[in-house]
Amino acid sequence: MGQANNSSHHALFYRMVIRRPLQLGAVAPSSPELARAMAQWVPAGDGAFVLELGPGTGAVTEAILERGLPPPHLVAIEKSPEMASHLRQRFPDAIIITGDATHTRSLVASAAPQAASFALVICGIPLMNFPLQTTRQIASEIRQVLQPGGKLIQFSYHIWKKRNSTFADLQYCTSRVVWSNFPPARVTVYQK
Ligand SMILES: C[S@@+](CC[C@H](N)C(=O)[O-])C[C@H]1O[C@@H](n2cnc3c(N)ncnc32)[C@H](O)[C@@H]1O
């Protein structure tokens, strides 16, 4: 990817950080190392669907597609209309939905009914920034769209905390800190 493209992704991200700091919950897009640490869990080509929540300007989206997932098998839900429109230009064959992850099931049912359930959900939403009820609602939507045995990948800047109690009814699999990100972040994997 060219330097000019990178600059435009970053410029949009920083504009949104200034306008909606709580919704963004980050000072910069994920580094390529953090994006790859999450995307490494993309299942090998067996027709599976992957759901990305809070794709922002597409740092993790790009890493997911680099793993070989066919773009029409990637569904992404982004709250910011400006970012969603940027993502549609960047990834024209992926299914980019403008909307709120608290309504994940109904958004997927109307925009991507072919994705009956997901083998993998990658959540980039800053859950800790929201009221508990919102966080619980998003967690409940994730549980319901995950297929049995499906995985949830969550990242957090609270690197001392290995798992989030919001996902207590999912099985904790593994967790690691990615230091080459600003700030360092923890990637945790859960399984349904
Ligand atoms: C920390 S940024 C992560 C962006 C990108 N995944 C990355 O790693 O660079 C969080 C993203 O989640 C989006 N977001 C926040 N709340 C959301 C919600 N309720 N539904 C969908 N997207 C949301 C924000 O607009 C932002 O793009």
C-alpha cells in the first residue's frame, strides 16, 4: 500500500478522534503487527464468514483479506458513516455496513442474509468506553451470531487484564500483548 494511501487513512482516523474521541477510543489506527495478530485467526478457506466490528479506516480489514478470505465473506459494521464510505472505496467487494453493533443481528440479516452465522468475530470497538448496558448488548449480539466453536478476537489497551468479564460465558483460549503498537495492546481469543 502506498504512502499517500496510508496518509489518507490516518488523516480520516485523526479527524474522527478529534470529533468523537469516545467512539474511536484510540489515538491511532492499529499497527500492522497488531492487525496481523488479530487476523491470524481467520479460518482457512472453507466458505466461512468473518465479521469485523468497528473496522475504522481498515487496518485490520486489510490484514483479514491478506489472509486469503474472499472479500464477499467479510462483513464489517462501522458506526461512522464517513469511515464506512471510506472502507467501501478501499474494499469494494467486502460487505461494509454503516450501523451500530448493538444491532448486529438485524443489520446482518438485512445486508448479508447469506451469512447465517460467523466462524470468527473480530471486535475493534472500545467496549470499555461505553455504559455497561451497551457493552453487554454488543457482547450478547456477538454471542448470538457466532457459530458453535466460532472464535471472538478482542483487543484492548488494558494490557494487564487478560480477559474481559463481559465475555465470561465464552471459553477463554489465549491472550498476548503486542508491544509494537501505540499504545501496546492485548489481543484475547475466546471460543463459543
Ligand atoms: C479503536 S477504533 C479501531 C479501528 C480499527 N479496527 C483499527 O484497529 O485501527 C474503534 C472503531 O469502532 C467504531 N465503533 C465504535 N462504536 C461502535 C459501534 N457501537 N458500532 C460500530 N462501530 C463502532 C469507531 O467508529 C471506530 O472506527
